[in-house]
Amino acid sequence: MTDGFSFCVKATDGHARAGEIRTSRGVVPTPAFMPVGTRAAVKALSPDDVRATGADILLGNTYHLMLRPGEGRIARAGGLARFMAWNGPTLTDSGGFQIFSLSDRAKIDDEGVVFSSHIDGARIALTPRRAIDVQAALSSDIAMVLDECPPGNADRDTVRRAMDRTTAWAKQQLDVPRADGQALFGIVQGGIHEDLRAAHLQEIASLPFDGIALGGLSVGEPREDMYRIFQCTGKDMPAERPRYVMGVGTPADILTGIACGIDMFDCVMPTRNARNGQAFVRGGKIGIKGARFADDARPLDPDCSCYTCRTFDRRYLRHLFMSSELLIHRLLTIHNLTHYGDLMKGARMAIAEGRLASFSAGWLAAREL
């Protein structure tokens, strides 16, 4: 592995693993959820707010940061973690997801992808080498290879071409210099096809990456297909390296992934849903604008000890949302990320004690909301 980066498994429960990633900027207990700070900020929160939710590592996005403020400016500030005053490890996505999400603005070929900037329409070229160069300037602790992420409904031939291109790019990127101590993860594509996933996993796992990720999930495919890929692929990912599923998802998605042997997750859902007035609670979700909460004196979740649940009740939170007060974004985001942080902490403890199945069932059990 890259000098300064290591991973170890400390406990197992079936295929589930509890372990530890070590970087020069800190330790990340796994399974871990990474809040998304796409543009060097977790929306509505300060770094201290984020740390209080239980997060140990944040995710930033190469595509967005290279456009604004530019990787050179971040490098001059001392790298992404110092730029955003985050005292801990960071992971940077390569921009591969933007090939999917900004497909109407992107043209892809074997050399890379050319985007029409969503900011000013300027043409932006992102090659495999450029993706690593930018992440080296960002000095993240974990960099991701540039990959091609096809949509969930892509036909088999399209998925196969994306796999082949991702493999070719991955090999090129291994030879590009990185920041000191910066780990590099490979990405497995293959859509919802079990045989393609297995074949691509074998190709990517044969290369000397520090970790392996499953990409191309939660991009429009049915949930049962995503879970099937977890089940058929997770256990076969290299045991000695961290296993990461990108862009997933709900608490049920994460618990399913953990049971299949996945170590790392990220998703915009807890932060984006918070800004839309939705709170995750044990056993479900609450849409705080509901009229039934207008006089509800209970906390969002009586089992949660976050600042929001300790301090405010549902009737006040509903008032903030209905009045378009910006404070609601911070309060619901704190709660949702704490919900995810507690989920991961509880899963780690349950794995160590051999009771992950009962923990997951209890966390998801329906109850009065």
C-alpha cells in the first residue's frame, strides 16, 4: 500500500467487517459514512458541526473544485483539508460521476471527457492524467480514478465499453505522480450484470490500488438489482483492502452493504433531504412540513442525542421550515448526519459483538413517528 496509508480488519460478523483506515491526517473507523462536501463545504454546517455528528472523513469533488476555486488556489492554501479547515482525512471523487450526471454537457472518448462548464459554458477537458493531477493538488488522503459511469438502464454493450475504458484509464492513472501519502482507489463497473461485475472486479483487483470501489450504482437501477450486486460482489472484493460503494444511500441501503462486506459509503441524501425538510429517524423518515407536527412537542427522534433533538421540538422545526428560516437547514442537517453517524457507530459495535442482523432489524423497525 501507499506509504502512510493502511487498513486492517478488527472484527467480522458473517461477511461484515469492522476495521480501521489509517492516514497521515487521522484514523477512520469502518464501516464509515463520508458526508459530502462537494465544493469544500458540507452544506449548512461548519467543520465543528460535522465532526460532532460522528464523521471522521469528508468527500470533495474533483470536477467542481477544479472549476471553482481551482485546484491551484487550493494547493496554495495547503490542500483541501486545510483550505476548508477540516481537521481530518478527505477523499476526492475523480469527476467520473459527472460523466453520468452531466451527460448532456459531456462528450466522452478514449482520451477522456470534455465538459461544457455548468458555470460559464467553457469547455473543460478531464483526462485520466488530469484527474490525478488535480487530486494531487487537492492533496486528499484518498484519490479516486477517473472512470466511466453508465446509467442504470444502459444496455450490456454500453456497460462493457464503460468497463473497458475504465480499466484502460485505471492502468494509466497508476503511473501518474500523486501527493505524498495519497492513496488511490480503483473503481469496478459492470452495471447490474453479475458476470460483468465479477470480470471487472478481477481486472481492477489485479492492479495495485490501495482500495477498491463499486461504481455505477444508485444511478437509476431498481433497488433489488443494487442489492443483488452488493451480495454477489461485496464478499469477493479483496479482503486486505478497503471496500467502498460510491453514492449509496439510505440507511437500509447502507446496512445491506455492510452485511455484504462493504466498508465505506457516501451519499448526498442526508444533507440534501434535510434542506428539503426531511429528517431520518429510527424506523423511517419525517417530512417536517406535515400539519400534524404543528403542535408536536416531541423531539425529531427521542433516541437521538444530537444538538437539534436535545434542544428543539417538532413544532418549532416545522415553524422554521414553513417560514423559510435558514436555521432549519443547519438543524435538520445536523440531525440527519448524526443519524448516519450513530448508524455507523452502532454497526461497528454490533459487528464486534456478532449481532449485526439484530441491530439492523432494530434500527429499521417501523414505529410511531
